[in-house]
Amino acid sequence: MYEIDFLSVGNSNGDAICLQYSAPGGGVYVHVVDGAYTETGAKIVEHIRQYYGAGFFINHMVLSHADDDHATGLVEVIKNMRVQNLWMNRPWLYAAETVQHFHGLYTVEGLVNKMREMHPYLVDLEKLAEQQGTVIHDVFQGAQIGNFTVLAPSRERYIRLIPDLDKTPTRHRAADSLTNYLVEALKKARDYLYETWDIETLANDPDPTSASNETSVVQLGILDGAHVLLTGDVGPEGLNEAADYAWQLGLLQPPSFVQVPHHGSRRNVTPNVLDRWLGRTMEQGKRFGTAYCSVGDNKADYPRAQVSNAFLRRGYPVHVTRGVNKVHYSGSDGRGWGTSVPLPLVQEVEDKAKSAA
């Protein structure tokens, strides 16, 4: 038995995923991945109590990465529910290994304090976990979380990315303002490309996603024999690292269920990395597995059509939240949830050179 619930997260893109599945030796694990924004935290608590059971607690709560749209809702969850294990990476724990990248401006202690100041919700999670007796774990490649194995990030790659995170002292605000201006200008200058089942325009060399996104935890679960791949906001680098590690473990095969990374941004997947994980383009109409994508109510441009088309070609129709909770389950009655309709193949897609993400 297993159930994977992607909760609606409001107007903005974000992730809030609840799972329950059979635990080895009997019983059920409750496993939460990300909490979107603050207001979503209460929805997670209500969802678990209503559908999983009033007496349930969370065995494993995972923060995929430290962006607001994944982290802040978890603060409300841990305030209102018992959490046995909290899995999250805290950049300040690696200050001694990264301080040399900050141009002599910080001592190790000073860098720790600055990083904690810039990640207040991680500090809140840490304090609340300590008060509750929740065990806090780092979450790197090789960790076992319930029925899930962490495939990425490796500890080495996470530490390498820390100096480039948005929320470190190296961030240049003036440059960000110029970048944001250019991005907004490009969004207004959209041209379109044409795709068919046999014509794919998704790039193998997209502009890189953020360093924070690339720190996302990639988890592969085996639930009742089904392979379930959860990706957070990871990009091509992390997906390739995850595939390499899965291959080493003998687990690299097309999953039954996959999360579309980063709400369907074109910076996070490439044809090559999708071929590694999902296989190559199939005959039209053939289906191998299921893909879910969290998108905000007002985010009509997400997932990008080039991305949803790419998943569909490989046998993974994409289902989106956009104001509606989505459930994927095995071995239960689904509680009368309606049938979800996936996105169709879209022929007019935005030219990546003319618009962002």
C-alpha cells in the first residue's frame, strides 16, 4: 500500500508532498517532503489528520532545499505535529570548509552567524526540533529515509555549491537587480517554436538553474515494488549525479512515478538526462509511468510545454496541481478522488531564447 499526495499550494509555485506507505515489518510510515509557504503548513497538518488518521505522527519530514517556497510551511507543521525525524541540510555546519571562499571577510564563527541570519526558517526548524526531541539528520547521498534512498546531493557537491547559494554573503544585490530587469524584459519578447511528437526543441544546454536548486534532495523510493522518484527543484547536474549513484546501486531504471523538477522549468531537465531516467521517446499513445508537477493557481505558463511534452514523449503524462490536490496510490480505494486528466501534447511552445525559465 502506498499513497502520494501533491497538495495545492496557492497562487505561487511551491511543493508540499505527503506520503504514507507500508513500513518494513508492518505498520505505516508517514513521510512529508517540503511544505511550500507558511500558509500551506496548516493544510499539511489537516490533510494528514483527516486522511491518514488523527493519531498519526510524521516519521520522516524532508526539506529538499532551503528556498522559501519549500521550507517555510514546514515550520508550521513541526509546531503542530509530532515529527520523529527531520532531514535537512544547514549550510552553516560547513562554514569551516567554505570560509576560504569568502575573501577573508569572515571568521568561521562570523560566517556561521551570517548564514544563520540569512536562513531564519532553518534556524526555527532547528530550534523547534530540539524542543520536541526530533532527531535532525543531514541529508546526503546514501542516506536511507524510510523506504527511500537519497541519490543526491553528495556531501562534496553540496559543499561546493554553498558559496554560490543566493542566501550567502557572496550574493551581489546590484547584479541581481540588473538580472531581474533583463529577465522581465525577455519575458515580454516571446516567440514560439513548433513541436510534434517527433520534433523536440527542449535544449541540452539550458541556462543553469540556481545553485540552491541544484542542492535539492533527490529521493528514490521502492513502494510495493514501484520505483518513485522525488526531485525537488534539482537541475541537470543533480539529476545526472543521482542517475550515476542509482546505476551503482543497480536501481537505475524508468520509475513508475516521477516528480517533474522545479514546477516544469526548462532549466532543470534536458533530453539527455530524461533519456537516462525515463528512456527514449516511445510510440505515441504508449504510457510507462506517471509524472506529477506542483504549480501555483496563477502560474498558467508552468510547466513549460517543452518540458511536459518531453515527459509525455517518454511515456510519462504530466498531471498538475494548479489549485487541486493530486493523489497517486496503490492498494487503497483512493477515498473517492476523481480521475486526473494529464496535459496534452502542445504544438506551440515558447522559444527559450525569448523567455525565462
